[in-house]
Amino acid sequence: MSIRDIIEGKKQWRAHAARVKALPPDYRIVYQEMQRYLFKVGPTGLLDGDLLPGIVDFFEEGVAAGKGVLEVTGTDVAAFCDELIKDSRTFADLYQESRDR
């Protein structure tokens, strides 16, 4: 990874963080909890993929439609997150595979 890649990655992350900060407080709180949850259990390519920006897109659409955040995600936010990553490889999967060898 070159310095240019690192700088570009930081720019993208800052732009992403600015979009999150622009969300209404209830959406922002749920997003931050989802992000925390996904970093603990989530897919191996979480930072490289489109999952987090996709969640922000989805939330921005909910805001534009005038919906509350729990109308968008449902009341069980962890189950919503699990559904998003159900077909993704997680770090737990990698660990289990390394133990099975």
C-alpha cells in the first residue's frame, strides 16, 4: 500500500464520516452502534467494501422519506446487521478455519 493509497483512503473515510455527521441524531446514534457491532462481528472486508457507505445511503433515503430510523431498520438493529452480513466471511469464520486445519 502506497502513501497515495493511504491518503486517498483517509479522504474517503473523512467524507464518509461527514455524511454520518450530517444525519439526524437518532440515525447517527443507530449508525454508530451498527458500525461498532459490525467492527466486532462483521465481514473481513468491511473497510474496503460498500457496506458502511451503503448503510448511510439507506439512512439518507429514510431521512428524505421522513421515516424514523427504527422504521427503516426495524426494532432489532442487531438482527438487521446480521441480515446484512449473513453471506459474508467474518473474522470468526477465518479463525475457525485456521483451527480446523
